[in-house]
Amino acid sequence: MQKNKLFILNSKDRLSGTNSNSFMVQMSQSLTMKKVKVASSFIPFNVYNITSSNNVIPFNDGSNKTCTITPGNYSASTLATAIASALSTASGTITFTCTYSMSTFQMTITGTSAFVLRFGSVTTNTMAYVLGFPNSDTSSSTTQTSTYAVNLTITPVIYININEFSNFTRASNNLQYTFCVPVSVNSSSVIVNDENAVFKQEIDFGSVRHFNSLTVSLWDVNGNALNLQNTDWTLVIFYE
């Protein structure tokens, strides 16, 4: 593939779309392409591992209550601190502590009185999977330890979908995507991928096609829109 032609797709150049994870860019002049290949990508690692879809802890300390954790990017230790504070505030009668084991990778929640975690009774937007609890209510106890390891992995890869290339995308987890970027974060907290990476991605349209605009979106492996907190990112494409 010739490398003297390239197109820089930058989310800050979006014509429509209020968020950098879903937008349209308009070309200043039509691009004629027969083949396209990822040259490089630069994506800020600003993805939250705790969001509004997994931040609820339902519990019973004598009555049914819930607490919510503020969305953000947490380590296991900072999440433990946030959980203890949120549970204590939501309860008002029990003081909670929460610890993460570096040897078992499990989370333990302790209260000054017995309580129940209601992950079976309430299943919407809960932290059960993140904390390593099954979707079932625990027995009443002053201490609850997760069954499985805590899972704060955001996504091992980022899927970039370009609608105009839709006839040439691959399906993964019922998601159509055009390019796949492995999550490998450098010291500047930027996900960098280049043409020398293991994922060498090229699309051959079979014949010449003309593009006046591109509609772009970012997704995680579970088919959820990837929120970069509206920071901008860049994809560089070689084409011929």
C-alpha cells in the first residue's frame, strides 16, 4: 500500500455529535479510496471503570436501602474507600469499612451491625460483577467477602466503527466494527497504536469508492459506547 496518502481523522473536527465518542466529520474534498489501513491512533485513556451502569450497591441494614458510587476511574483501594463512605452515609445507623486483599483480590465489606447485600433482589446497574459477588442476596452478617476477584478492567480493546465502511466490518460480540485498537497505555496515559503493531488492519474495498463524510463511534468489548469524557482523539489512515 502506498504511504504517500493519508487522512487524519480527528474528533475535534466533528461537524455533528456533541461527544467525541460518536460524531460525523465532513471532508473538505471527496476522498477516493480503494484500500485503507490504520497508520496510527492516539486515544486518551480517560475511560471510567465505574459508571452509572455499575455503581449501585443495594443492601439491608434493617430496611432496604441503596448507595451509589460516583462514576470515575478507580483502583481497588480507592474503590474500597469510596464504598465504605457511601454505605455508611446511606445507612445512617451502621458504620462500614471496606478492604481489598492483594493476595486473594477479593473485597471485604464489614459493618458495625449485621447487614445483607441484595444483589439478587436488585440486579439493575449494581456493582455485583465489579466487586466479585454473584447475583444473589447474601446471608445476614457483619462481614461480606466477595466470592470472586474484583474486576475493574475497562476493556482490553477499543472498537472504532466507521459507518461508511460498514460493508467491510467484522462482527464481534454482536457489534459491528471497522478497526480494533488494543488498550496499551503509555506514560502519558494515551492509548497508542501504530502500523507496526500486531493488529495490522487493512480493508480492501475491491473497487474505488468516494467518501465525502465519515460517521464514527467508539465501543468497548461489551457493546457499550466508550465515553472518553469528551476528550478528543485521532486516527491516522493510509489509503490508496
